[in-house]
Amino acid sequence: MIKKILLGAFCMAQFSLVYANENPVETVHNHPLTSYSGNFQKVPKTVIIKTKKFKVRIDKQPNGKYLYQSWGANSKLTSKPSMIISNGELIPDGTGGNYYYEFKNNGYTYQVWRNYITSSDPVPPYSLIVNDTNGNEISNEPANVVKN
């Protein structure tokens, strides 16, 4: 009986390894991000978030980089953005599916974090973090999705 159980477990492990090698994987910065739901989430081409002070739109560009546009929280997205930053990067964070977009402008660093897995509950789906020219955090705001 034990031999049958062990044989079954061994066969399932072998099939799992073969199946894992056949799944499609999208690579971003040499980190695997799977293109299906599971421990990882698909990265949207466009995301719009809103913090207490800002609305932020992030779009994937044809060159693979990301575009950051921001407005005041009460402004309409059809109006001219107050800030536009191009050449942003998508940076995976760990193996749980979290990632962030990073943009640099005049020495300041803007990061929009996607919070799938955290140690605190409840957590907003996104966070906007701004660091000054010395790397000091000057803003950290929770954000909710306006459009995903």
C-alpha cells in the first residue's frame, strides 16, 4: 500500500514538473512574471489610481517602457496633466507577485507599488511613494484603482 502511495506521489511530482516547464512566462528585467493568475498577477497595460492628492495614469509604451502622468485629485483626466515622466521601468519585488513602476524626474524618484501580498491587513491595492534627490521619502500615499 505504501509503495502505491509513494509511486503515485512520484508520478504527480513528475507531471507537475513537466507541466511547469510548458507554461508561458513573460520575462520582465530577467524576472519571471507569469501571464496567468496564481501567485503572480498579469501586469495591466494601463492603470489609473487615485491618492488623497493625485490621480496617476501609467501606460505601457510600444518600446516596453512606461509613461507616468499625474493630475490633482479633483482634476479630470481629460485635462492637461500637471506632470509627465517617460521611460519608467517595471520592477518585480520578490516572488509573490508584487511589483512597482519606477520613474525618475529631476533627481526625484516616483514609485507606484502594486500591493498583492503584504504583512498588514487591509492594504490598499497601490501606493505612491516619492523620494527626494537624497533618497529620503517625502511622500507615501495609499491609492485605489480608478481604472485597471
